[in-house]
Amino acid sequence: LKSTLLASSSQDSESSLGAAASLRARLMKIRERNNGSSSLQKANQADRQLSPAGNTAGEAFSDDGTSESSNLVKVGTLQDSIGPVILETARPESKAEESRAHLDEFLASIQALLRRSVPLDEEDEDILEITDILKSIHAAVSKQPNLAVNLDPSGVAGLREEIRAKPNDVVETLTRLIAFGFDCHAHDCNGGMSVPLLSVDLASLMAIFRSEDISKSIVVEELTVLIREAGKALLDPRLATSAPTTALDEATSTQMVRAINKLAVQAATGATRHFAFEALISLQQQLCLKPDASEDPLFNSRLSRVVTKLFARVIKAEESCPSPFSEASVDMESIICFLEDSLVACEEATETGAGWESVASCRSLAKSLVVAILKTRKEAQSMRQQMNELEIDSSSAALGRLVDECTDDLGLD
């Protein structure tokens, strides 16, 4: 990946703000009118979090939860590389105060590295320093103080509290490091990649999305950009086992593919559920309905397939919960609103001449989610009622017509 992709990712994130704003406006209007309901108060809390294949690695996620490449692994093997999840406990505010200067300084140092011109030497002092910083961030999030560099256990505990206070700043900065790490050296040095930097960066992001108290605070926009960058990395030709010429050895390439694959799956399944659905649908729209003129259509098509498979993994993760698509655990109002917005975007794209394959790729995500909801509930009336309560006509709206279509397919009333 070229470092210039960072600017493209920023533009992609901005292009999704319109849909997110539409969703927020719709929910705010309804919820202000009905704020006496305890279920809506819960949804309000979630709403406040909203801010505005030649390469086999790109075919990472199969519907049955297995990898389609021998280089890739199931999400169940994540424990092998990160270790068991540790239950989170609150820490005194004083700890956060002790580490506040650490995190601010860490993020500033990473951002300074991102501004540097490349290529850099493999032993560049700034890269070595940032690698140590990432080790401390990983140690703090995963609660393994022995892995930190130049921080005692109390400092590591305080650093974790500071990360909890600004998780999206951390995820944004670490996400930008992915593209940088892929192209910070000369090509004859691991194909241009800093493998040590990337390894600990990916491990740090993985730890964040395995941490229940931190992962649920990541907003849609940051999640969308992270998944996009992970998908781009998976499709990088230097990681293809069939790559004709590369300075990256096969073992390292395989390890990198596995790490990126694990991160993409964990980010999608570990984030707040309705944020994950919205992020993936938003990314699919960016790739299929609003592609940048400078982007390769074939590359976008391959990345779209990765998104589709990730979406199926998130649905499967939700279906495996004790009470799937329960209003107690999933913000169904948000899901209904962004499904309607997505389907309207598909109809508008059709009217403006978008190709049927592009529209179908987006609509298929919405349909698979509606089918999963209806199969779980074994009826459609409750979803229609929720739509009407949100002032989305369950008969004439785009989502209403899709619900009717799915109801017929499933043989429901």
C-alpha cells in the first residue's frame, strides 16, 4: 500500500458522514418525542456515541467461519496470539492522571513519524521508538505490564485508563500506521514493509477490539476506516503467495496475512453490533455506489467481496448470541434507520445510472441482515411495527418492500 492511500481513506470516511447524519437526525427526532421509554433511553446512550482476486488473501472470510486460504485462520484461534481475555475492572482516576502525559506524548510521536518522508532506514530511531511505544500500548490494553517498555505496572495501569478515555484517537492513529508500515522502507527491505512495526501495531489494535470495555466505544467512522485499511492490506500483492517477485519471504507473508485477517474479523465482531453493521454497509456503499475516480474498479470489486464475507461473519456472531437481535443488546432502531437509508441510496444510485452489480452488492447486505432478523423472530410484524414507530412506512418505504420480499422468501406471515 502506498502512503498516499491515507488521504483517500480520509475522503472515504468523510463521504459516509451524510448517511450517518441522516441516521442521527432521524433517531433524534423520534427519541426526543418518546424519551419517556426506558428502551429508548438505552438507545440514546448508543446514539451519543455516533460521530459524524489474484491475491488469495483478499478472499479471507468464508460463510462457514473457515478461511478460504491455507494462510488464513479462524477467529477462534485469536487466543493463540493474544492470550485469554481478562475481565476488566475500574481503576482510580488518579491512575489516569499519572499516565495522561504518556499517551499524549505517545500519540504525538506516532503522528510525527507519519509525517516523515519515506523510505526510512530499517534501524531508523523513530521507527524503533514507535515500536516500543506500541508495545506499551499493547501491554496496557491487554493488561500485561511485563510487556511494556520503560513503564512500571502502575504506569501501565494508568495508561490503560487514558486509552479508555480516548479510544477513538488511539484507533485512528494506529490505523494510519498500517498503510505507513507497508511502505516505510526501500523495496529490498521486506518489500518495503516494517514487519516489527506492523506486527505490534496489529497486535495493539487486536487487543483493543478484544477488550470489552474499549471496543464498544469505537465509533462507526473509525471502524469503517480500520476495516477498509485492513482489507486493502489483505489485498496487497506483496502478500500473495503467488507473487512473482517480492523481497518478503513466504513465512513472513503468511504471518502478516494471518494477523491482518484476525484483526479484520475481530474488529468487525468485537465492536458494538449495530456499529459493525453500519460500518460495513457504509464501506460497501463507498466501494460500489460512490467510488473515487482514481481508484481501481477491479480492486474495489475484490475489496467489496471481503466486506461481504465480513458482514456474514458479523451476522453469524450475532446469531450465536443467547438472544440474537434482542433490543436489550442491539440498537434495533439504529439498524432499521440505516437499513432504510442504505436502500434509499441504492434506489437513488439506480436512477443515476449505477451498474446493477454495484447496487446488488449493497442491497444484498441489507437483505441478508433483514433475513437474519426475520428468521430469528420467526415473524415480521414486530419489525414492521418498529418501522412505523420510527415513521418509516412499513408498506411503501424501501425497507418495507424488502421486508415483504424476505417474508415471502421465508414463508412467514
